Amino acid sequence: MKNSHTIFSDFPYFAHGGDYNPDQWMHRYPEVLEEDLRLMNLANCNTFSLGIFSWMDYEPREDEFHFDWMRKILDNLHGQGSQVVLATPSGSKPAWLSKAYPEVCRVNEQGLRAHHHRRHNHCMTSPVYREKVAILNQKLAKEFGDHPAVKMWHLSNEYGGECHCDLCHRAFQDWLKNRYETLDELNHAWWSYFWSHRIGDWSEIDPRDESVDGMRLDWRRFVSHQTLDFMKAEIAALRAGTATQPVTTNMMGFYQGLDYWRFAEVVDVISDDAYPQWKNTAQDLNTAALLGCVHDMHRSMKQGKPWMLIESCPDAPQWQGTARLKRPGVYRNEMLQAVAHGADAIMYFQWRKGRGGSEKFHGAVVDHEGSENTRVFKQVSELGSTLQKLAPIVGTSTKSEVAVIMDWDSRWALECSQGPLIIKGENQYLTPILKSHRGFWENGVSTDVLESLGDFSGYRMVIAPQLYLLKPGVAERLRRFVEDGGTLVLTYLSGVVGESNLCLREGFPGGGLRKLCGVWAEEIDYLYEGETQEIDFLPGNTLELKGRWQTGRTCERVHAEGAEILATFTHDFYAGSPALTCNAVGKGSVYYLAASMDTAFWKAFSQSLISNAKLSRILETELPEGVHIRERGDENKTYIFIQNFNNHSVEIDLGNLTGRCMETGLSVQGRLKLKGWHSRVLCKKRHSLPEE
Ligand code: GLA
Ligand code: ZN
């Protein structure tokens, strides 16, 4: 079971390394490449991403190709024992290409075509760009597809952005024709009767019209689709060149512009770039919680298979405004958190700082000084040796009983609708997702992150905050999940619109959810800043929650239609109306939360849900604030990560958990002391097996 899940075949170790740009050095400083090999060994690094920005070195003039330089580097890396994730260089184009074919440069919303500059700015539709990329990708595959160092392909770099050139607009129109078939269908879907925006001819469609919310939503879908289509064309060219290695692409966490669920279906391995900004204040707990949620999504994207933290910073990225150094311990905790959440690769941007360019001050393993004597280098090397000790964890996964739902479609639809998002930072789609996920995380319960089209079977609880856009079939699948004994939690702003952002008509939550929840949300009240509501738990409620809790600025006036009322609002004209309800359906139950709530509430709420449903917690005892616990394992062993994200020491009551520290080999039980920003990884045999 284990080896089938390793990212790199025949490599039962953590991948450790990063973006390596020898092309910045080989022209004038070839000795640096030699030195790199020595330093890579000292840094305990074994995996490098190469060629991400190498187009100009492969093809310095149109149709003139050079590959020998890369072959030499690959040979050397292979000889030194490293493996390579070789990139397709489409993320940054050479100047000759922009000059010869101006259509490859993007056009902005004002209709201005970009001059040749920067990177990540090509048109995804341009046939010429696609052709040039395909030629190069195919050649790369032919040249290096059988090179023993090349273990994986890195597709482009951080796909993103949009283009408003004529080609893209026409492709959008074609995509719409395919989706709606007739203009009548399209006009209905977009409700373009409004303000006389009805489309009379496909060629009139211009996605920049902000007032047509259905069109704005479809434009986002199209941009995501077109980018995915571009990525598929990149893969096809590699395969045409007979490359057989798995492919990946570096995602950017919860990046708003692409529906990563669709990308996840196409790549073989999930990879993410993460650049958290730590402050060594209580705010870091939010950062850690956010990372935990993103990481859980990446693990869930391939049903629990390990993923790669393919870019991270061993120090401070120069672009974060304030490039504050990562304090001792912070870096190590950040990397081990990724491992705790299922990463089998810890890689950095960047291996070595360049002498020039906008990233010359971006943190790197090797500093300008160039030796192994820097603080950062030593830390990386130490983490490398820790990862060697943790090698038995590679290939293992996490079984979660809880899934939190995160849909790009719901997020986009909310963002494209005027009204629900008027409260900045409050109803932002991700906010309640993060808070609910954090509730379970803080209670030491493993959580997956799925999309609403995901497979709920195998879970015991599904939390779907602001399921604003209801996709076809989702309500029915949720009903089945509950009838079979699952617990479902829905919130305000659920089942508000259908596929094209048209409001559902049978009362919110619509599309079948009203009956499932046993509530009707008649009105939604957005409070002014500084205004507040309260919810009060009724005595003897099934969740055994007590007292009054302050709400955020979104509250719904809800009627119970069969659901049991657990808490009510206390203020204003809707004092006494339900704020939290529970509806028994089949063998399961559905909770409906009618107000936005803070993290403390979600922690208490999830704690009650956990005990009510008897979900398994990694540790039965209460964790000190800022201490987090995760587990990975296989049929024989469980690996438990205990991490302190506070500046101060903590003492953790391990209850009846005993394990062996993976680093020291010593047995750990009873009370565990953890210094600020320290982690422990324990190994424990499954109950049925005798202890070592
Ligand atoms: C992104 C890019 C890298 C580099 C880093 C810097 O993640 O993919 O090429 O620019 O940012 O943090
Ligand atoms: Zn374009």
C-alpha cells in the first residue's frame, strides 16, 4: 500500500531541494555549478526543479535549439544522486517571440496589449504561442524523456491571469455557444433582460460588462477552462515526445483565478507554492490554521496521496513588503507542518540567490556569500537530516472522518454578485471555511477539504459553509449522505443560486436544501460595522452548548420547518428566531447555522459536533492554544506530529498516548514539554501490534 503512494518511484525518501537556476550562472560563472553539487550534498538536498525559465537558453533564436547544456547539468545532478523535476519553460517567453508574434502578449481590460516584459503574461489562446510551446515541449521530451535524472515534469509555472485579446474573446464566445447552444438559453442564464443587456448576436458578447453577473461568472469559468486547456496541450506535447514521467504543476494555495479541482484531475501529482508570513505574534495561529487548511486540500485532491510543497522559502521572500527573517524554529515548524498534512516533498524557492533581477534578495538556501556557513544553509541541512530520520513516513496518508467543502464556483458566484460581499472581509467565501476547518484542527481531528462534487462516502461529517451556488445533484447527494447516517453542517448563504448565478425561487436554502435542513431563511441581515447580534443556546439542547455568543455581521432571519431549534437570536426585531437548528433526516442530522460566527464559536461548536458524533480525535486530552496535532500512517504505524506555534513553551498532556520520538529514538509519554516553535514527531505501532 505504501510504496504505491510514493511520489517518486523507487525513492522512499522525502524529496528535499528546490528551484535550481544554473542558467543564471553557467554563462559567466561555470565554477558555481561545480560548487553547487558540493553544497547540495552538504545541504542534504536531493531533488531540484530545473529549466522553469530556460526558454532563451533552449531556443535563443526562432527554431535554433540547444539542449546539450541542460544534458550536462542533468548528468551531473544524476551522478551526484539527485533527481530532477524538469519544467516546460512556457511561464516566461523570450523577447524574439514577443517581437515576431505580438499576439502572444496579453491584452488588458482596457484593450492595451502588454509590451514584452516580466513573465506569466502570455495569451492562453494564441495558436502561435501554443505551437511554439508544443514544439519546445516535444523536443524537451525527446531529449530528456529517458534521462535517468528526470523523474517528473513541472508544467510551466504558476498558471494564472487573464487576457482580453480578440482571440480570447472569440474563444469565450465559442465556449458559450457550446455551453448554451442558443442565445435564448444564454440570455436566460445571464438574466440579461436586466438593463437591456440582452445579447442579439454571439459576437456582441464582451466579458468586461460588470453588470451581467452571470457573464462574469462564466468568464471566470472560461479563463480557468482555457488555462487548463493550455496545460493539457502542454502535456500532450510532452507525451507526443514520448515522455512517460508523471506531471505536476505548482498551484498557489487558494488562488482565486483557477478552479484547481479541475487541474487536480489532470496532473499526476499535486504541488503547491506556499509563502506564509509569520510575525511571531498571536496572528501566527491564523497563518498556521490557513496553511493547515490549504495543505489538507492538497492532500485531499488526490484522495489522500502525498503532495509536494514544491516552493517555499527557507528565509524571507523579498516581495512580502517587509522581508522579516524567519525566527529560529519558525522555518522548521513551517516545513514539518506540510509533512504533517501529507507532503512528501519539501522544496524551496530558491536554491541560490542570483546576483541580479527582481529576486536577488529573495531568501535562498545559498546566499550571495556562497558558502555552507550561513544560518539558513545550516538550518536547511539540519532539516534535511531530520527528513532522513522521518523517511518511514513517506508514502503514508491520513484518514479523515470530516470533510470541509470548498468550491471555486460558489466563491466566484458570491464575488460576482453585488450584495452578499458588501461587508469586506466578513462574508468573504473563505472566511467560514477557514474558521470551521480550524475548529476541527484545534480539536485534534483530521479533516479533508473536498469540493461539493467530491465523494462524501467514507466521511462521517461534512461541513459546507456558504454553499452559495448549488451544483446539480449536490443536494441529492448530501441528502443521501445524511440519510445514511452522516452529519451535515450548512450555514447562511447556502443554496442561493443555481449554476448560472440565478437566484433559486423556492425559498432559501433552495434547490432541495430547505427540506433537508428543515428551515426557511426568509431574510438576510447585513449589519453595519460595530453593530452586533447575539445567539443564545436553549437549555438542554442536543449539542450541550451553553451561553450567549456574539455574531459577526451576517445574520439570517430563519423559520424552523421541522428542525429542532438549538439557539436563537437575542436582539432586534428577530429576537427569538432560530440561529442554529438541527434536523433529523434518516439516520443522520443536518445543522443549519444562521449567522457568521468567530473562531472561538467554531471551536466550541465543532467540539460538540465531535463528541456528539463520537468522532475520533488524535489525542483525547485538551491541547494548549496554538499547539496542533496531526497524524499520518499506514496499516502498521501511526506518525503523530505535535507542533507548537507559540513563542512560549507549553506542556501537553499526552493522556494515554505513547510513542517513540522519530528523531531521538526515545519513548515519549505522560507530559510533553515543547519549547516555542518546536515540534515532535512520534511513531506509534497500531494497537493490534505489540510495542517495540
Ligand atoms: C513564485 C514563483 C517563483 C518565484 C517565487 C518567489 O512562487 O513560482 O518563480 O518567483 O514566487 O517567491
Ligand atoms: Zn488572449
